[in-house]
Amino acid sequence: MPTICSYPMYLEGVLRAHHHHRRVAWLFVLAQQSRRAAEAETRRQTTLLIQEIDAHKRTDAELQRAKEVAESANLAKSGMSSD
């Protein structure tokens, strides 16, 4: 324990250490919040990308069906015109 003469200096050291620990704790809290926000944003972006990929797959399937219908129509048309 400090002597009475050194007590103010002791308190000053304790307060500095306390403030340092509070700053470190606050930085830790901010880092956790930042990590959580980044993870949430990553999940959101992943969901959007999956939705976009699914939309492209549906569009590709529809285009393929339309191409097949058009080719069938062309074959039928060319078969009729040769008669």
C-alpha cells in the first residue's frame, strides 16, 4: 500500500490504468460489433448472390425452352414448305 505522501500519485496511476482498461474494453466491444456487422453483411450479400444465380438459371432454362420451340416451329415450317 502506498504511503500518504505518494497516495495522489498512486491514485493517478490507478485512474490511468482504469481508463486504459476501459479504452481497451471499448475497443474490444467495437471490434465485436464491427465483426458482427461484417458477418451480417456477408450473409446478406451471399443471399442476394444466390438469388441472382437462381434467377439466371431460370432465365437460361426459359431461353432454352424458347429456342427449342422456335427450332421445332422452323422444322415444321420447312417440312410443310417442301411438300
